[in-house]
Amino acid sequence: MTITNILLMVVVLLVAAFIIYHYITSQKNAEVVTNIDIDEQTYTLAKMIEFIKRRLDEITKINLYDIGLSEEELKRRKSKKYELKKALKGCTYGDVNDKKYVKELIFDLLSKEYKVTEINISKSIPFDIPSLLTAQDKFDILLYVYKKEFGYEALTELIRKYNLDEFKYIQGETKPCYVITEDEINEIYEKENINLSFSDKLSIVVQRIYQQYKGYSSIDEVRDMNIDGVSGGVSGLPESFLSQVAQMDSIDYLTQIEEHKVQRACDSIWIMFRGKSIRLAFLSFGTEAELKRVCQNIYKYNNPGQLSDTNGYKINEMKDGSRVVVVRPSMSETWAFFVRKFDVKRATIEQWTGKTEGKEGAIALLKFLVRGARITSITGEQGSGKTTLLMGMIENIYETMNLRITETAFELHLRKVYPTRNILSMRETDTIPGQEILDVQKKTDGSVNIIGEVATDPVASWMIQSAQVASKFTLFTHHAKTFPDLVTALRNSMLRAGVFKNERTAEEQVVQVLNFDVHLVKDYKGRRYIERITECVPVENKNEYTFDHRKEKTLEGKFDKFFDNATHFFMKTTNTELYKYVNILEYVDGEYIITNKISDKNIREMRLNMTETDAEEFDAFIEKYWGKDSVYKMADEKKEKKKVRRSTKTKDSI
């Protein structure tokens, strides 16, 4: 081999070694970006979002085995990569901890790699020039400042402080409504006189980037707040209508749409706050595509299936327990979502009744209904607080009783509040029907069956079944407006479900099962209260037939007695009154008033299910509102039963 060949081989080896070394070092430094072209657009939100997407993609897709790391460093980097992948997935499900992790990483990437400084950060959001800030910018700043002090009560505190949940007239509207306008946000921002540090500014920019990249757009921070719920796409003009306007060639109207003077579906953001549905007129998703992106991502926790044109809706829960409903065209006229939050920690009867006069009687009555093991329905319109009151009533169920819960989507989440109690929740799935779930629950040592919402015919039949044989007592919610409506709806559901063929028989089963109904009302101001608590009293069908015709000597006399019995028969056949209902409590002129007495039968059964202490308190409650005679009557009946039992024992011994 010649010297020339040897030299060539050496050169080739050196070049190869240099290439390998350069590749390894470049891979090691893959997380450090050195070439950032700086121009006027570099520090805009769009450029920053593009950078963050690219960097996080590089970090999650890097092949760690090609870098040549030590074993310890490899384990550390693998753990970090896995944690980031998990967080990027979990934050889209509503997990606030994963969201915090991703935002902290974005904060570090912007400050250390992208070289965001006090000077160039204002190119993304003009913090130093308030006149250039949009209403959304100002709202984001206000919410950030309030969140530092009040946490997830920030939006509640902001609304409470400036009375933003009051009826108001806005320009172009002839009737008052619940709305928070752009002018109100501008006015509040001026009053607050906020001074932000560089860290605060960068945190606000990070949140804006996050919500466009992995979050829920303009509602991302709003969704996390302790409010009743948030929805989008439920007002404004859908895309289909805009195309119709274009065909009509209405130039003035098209100009108004282009200038955003006419609200579009993507400009629709509403919150549910203390029973009031409030429109956030200053917030928008910007485009129909952004609204669609939010709808396609917000429901995907636990892989509930694909939202498609053939399956145009999805009902699911989010990681934090919120219930989410998503609909899409062509089932609905536009993309829309509804997130409903339930604050289980604050769901008590005392908190629900507020400062209403006479609330002590209402609270005591509700507690005794639960401790007396009465089958109770909670009725009212949507948003009237049925689920919240149900949670409060559950608090008073004896600790010794096991709870079994059936729901369409998990909403109650009672284990968060009572982690030491025997509680199991189940829901219907695509492969397991509700009837099978009920059959399984009968074998799980349950004492109390709770049905989140009786909204369909099969669920109504499950409720009747569980109330009859599967548990000690049952609690459920329903949307009925009056007590007769409740009985009729349950009866019709039983008939449609095929459980009964005869209308009268179905109604008899309902009224025999149902003991009490608690009806809630939400008025036009959003105030929620208990309108009435009603007792169902089944009408007893006494046997009034006689055999007196046998005593008659004449044919005419026998015919008279026969016609008497026939008359009783036809009266029973044609009589549709199978029950009576009596209001035990009513809401009158802003006050809860205890009215009619609970029936003796229910009082006796309630006392049997209570502890001695609660039974004594119940007697005191009866005496306070319905007099001593009612208590004495119960005591006399109790003594009479003891005498009967003693005499029976004496006869048996003889």
C-alpha cells in the first residue's frame, strides 16, 4: 500500500470523524436554537407560536439514543421527554397541572432561547400603550392580576366588584340583557391602573400563546374559573347564513359582517354565573376554524369516540370533572359546545338556600327527608341548581349507608368530597346498557340509589325499579314543571319503555314509589330558590263491596244491592284520581313558609329510619310547625303498637 493511499485513508477517516462529531454535538445542542432571524415581525404572537410549535415538536421527537448520552443522562432526558409528552396530551383535557407545566416550559423557551426582553415583548402585546390594547388584551391582563390574588375566584371577584352580572341596556338593543361589553372592560382597566413587571408581561404572552396552541382559545382561562359553566357558538350568524346573504347580494349587510358589526357564531362566548347566562361581548374565537378546533378538542378526555357528521354530538366529562356537550353540523346549524362545572366543595343545603328568610325550616325539612329515607325527586328547569342541591342533600345521608350512583356523564364526583365513604358511580356506555348497570348495582351492597338525571324513558323505568326493590331509598332529578307533570311524565315513560301496558297501572306504580318532590325555580334575574316541597299521598282504594244481597228476601232487594256494588265498581273504574299532592313548604314573597303537615304514614316511616337523636329532633320540628297534638298522636300510636306486641307475646306463651 502506497503512502498516498494511506494518507487518503487517514483524511477520509478524519473527515468521517469530524462529521460524526459535528452530528453528535448538533444533536446534543438540538434544544438550543442559535439562528433566529430578527426583524420587525420576529416578536409578534404569530411568530412566537410558530417557534414554540417547532421547538416542542423537536423536543418530543428527538432520538435520544443517537446522541451518545451517559446512562444516567439518558434516563433523565427520557423521563423529561415522557413527562412533556404526557403534559401536552393532558393539558388538552382540562388538566390544570399539565397546563401549568407546559406554560412554564414555554416561558423558559421564550426567555432563554427566543430572547424575549422588556423592550421587544411589547411587539406581541402593546403593554406600554393602553390605547392600542384590544378588549381581549385588557381582559387577559385584568384576569391575570386578579388570579394572582384570588386564584380561581378571579372572575367571580371581578364580576362582583364591578356588578357586571346586572341587567343592562346596550346600544341597538330594545330590551335589557346580561352582557359584559367592551366599554365596561375598557373602563375597568382604566380604574385598576395596573403596573406589570416583565415577568407578568411574559406570563400573559405565554398564556396567549398556550391558548392558541394547546388551549381552548379565548375561553381557556375563563373555563378554569369557579363559575357554573361556559359555552360557545350558541349565538350569532352561522357560516351557512353568511353564504345565503352573499347570494342575496346585500352589499350593506355584507360590509357590516366584514367589519364585524354583525355578530357571527365564532364571536359567541357565554358564561353561566350564579344561574345567570351572561354574554361576553368583548371576547371572540376570531374565526369559524378556531371555534371548530376548540369543539374538536374539548370533549376528548378518555377517548369517547369520534365526533362526525353521522354522530353529530358527544356528551363527556373533562379531567377536572366538568361536563361537556359538543354538537356540530349537520345536526346543529353551527359548531357549539357547553361546559358545565359543579363546585362540589360548596354544594351544601345551607349554601344553596342563602340568606332567605325562613331558611332554617327549609334546611331542617330537607335533612329530615333524607334521614327519613324518603324517595325524593328534585325538579326544575335547566340551570336551576338541581345537581347542586342534590349534592347538598347527599351530605345528610347517614355514613353507614352505601351510595350507588347512575349518571349519563359523571357529574357528582362525590368521592372528591367524601373519600372515606362507600360510593360507586356507574354510567351507560355504547356496549353496556343501563338496565345491565342497574342489575349489577343490585348486587353491590347499595343502600341508596342516586340517579343524576331522569331525562329518558329507560332511565325513568330504572328509577322506578331501583326505588321498588334495589335500595332503601332513591334520590333523582327531573325537568318537570309541576307535580302532576312529574307523575304524568314518569307514567308515560313507563308506558313507552314497555314496562306496563295499562296507563292506570303505570300511574299507580309511580305514586306508590314517589314520596316527595322538591321543586326549584330560577327567575329572570337568575335568583334560584325552592318554590315548594310537595308530598305525594296515594289515594287508598277501599273495598266497599258488600254481600248484603244474600240477606235480601225479594228479587227487587237483591237487584238494589247488586246495583249498589255495580255503582262502586264503575266509580272505581272511571275515577282517575289515584293520588293527592300537598305542599309542605312554599316560597311566598321572599320567605320559606312551612304549610301543611306531612302525612302520618310518612312521619311514622321517617321516624323508623332515623337514629334516636334525629327522631327527637324530628318530633321537635313537628311540634314547632304543626303543634303538640301531632307528636302526641305519634306517641299514642307507638304505645298502642307496643301493647299489641306484648299481648301477642302473652298469647304465644300461653
